[in-house]
Amino acid sequence: MHPGLTLFIDADDTLWENNVYFDSVISRTAMRLAEYGVSSDRTRDALLAIERQRTRAHGYGSLNFGASLEVLCEHVGIGASLDEIRPFLRAEIASLRRKRLELLPGVADTLAYLRRRHRVVLFTKGNHDEQWDKVVRSGLRDLFHQVDVVREKDQGAYLDAARRLGASPARSWMIGNSPKSDILPARAAGFGAVFVPHPGTWALELAELPETQDPGILRVERFAELAAIF
Ligand SMILES: [Mg+2]
């Protein structure tokens, strides 16, 4: 495509691994709860229901995830044993926040290429300080013209970001791994969208993409393929 577009790029599970770490905390929590007779399926189903509700009220990020795990322990009925399990949960969340960021293949080189041709904006949702901390630790900060952290990535957030950054939706693209947060709302706001699927995407980020051949929704299997598009 011609240069001069604004490319909004998702962070978690698009630029670096993220959900796989949350998922391993859930697995270890399920193992702990199994000691109290709670099945792994019950743990996972209950947590998903709790997170679906709590993220709406409290947003995303590891601290809210930790609070959801405590709600989970109460919900599945381990009662007074929550005091026994709480130090384990707190240690898990603390280590999640210290995790070394593992960039996905081809990310840095591809961003460097895209940055020379387009305005490149890192567009992520979650806790402001936590997301910024990850951007800094990733070493990718200088490859973005701008970094924008929002509470939720819905259609209104895309329109608002375009307005704040002086970008026309028709000349903007969103790139990311989440059908629910990156592809559908960006497209609804008039952006183009490139879906970069990640096999470990969080269940709450999944959504059906339209089956019609919409030229405004593209799909690549690897981040590096973006250089051939843009
Ligand atoms: Mg993502």
C-alpha cells in the first residue's frame, strides 16, 4: 500500500507472548484447587464467568486477574481455606508482573520497516501503568510514533483514538490477534483490520469474524507478513 497510513498495532499476543503466562497461572491454580476437591473444568469455567463480569467493571491487567482468582476461590467454596491459598495467588501474580517479555518472531524488524513508511501507533487496552511498563521492557518503544493505552477497545475507542491522533479512519488500519477487540470494532469504526491469529488467544477475546469477503479485513499467519501488505 501507499505510504502515509496510520497503523494501530495491538501489543499482548501480537507483539509479545502474554496469555500463555496467565494460562499457566490458571493451570497451577487449578492444581491447588484440586487439593480441595474442585475439578479443573469447574475452576476454568467458573473463572471465565467471573472474568467476563469483572473485566467489564474493573478492566484488565494482572492485579484484576489476581482479584478474580480470589473471587474464584470463594466462589468454588473453599471457604476459610482462602487464607491458605492467598499467599500462593499473590506470589503467582507478582511473578507474572516480573515476567521477561518474549517478542514474537519478526516483530522488531517488521516494525522498523513499517515505521519508515507509515505512522505506527501501539494501541493496547488494560491497566495504564502495567501496559506502559511492558512497552518499555519490550525495547520496542522507539519503534512507535505513539503509544495509546485505553480501558477498552470498542468502536468508540477507535473513533476517539483516530480523532485524538488526527487520523482518518479510512486511512487507518488496526493489526492484532483479537477478533473481539482488534478486528470487529476497528472495522465498525471504518478502519481496515489485519487479523494475526495467535493460538493461545484468551477465550474472552475470541469472536466470529464475518464469512463474507470483506476487503477491509485481511489475515496473515505471521507478523512479518505485514511488510508485504504495507
Ligand atoms: Mg492482543
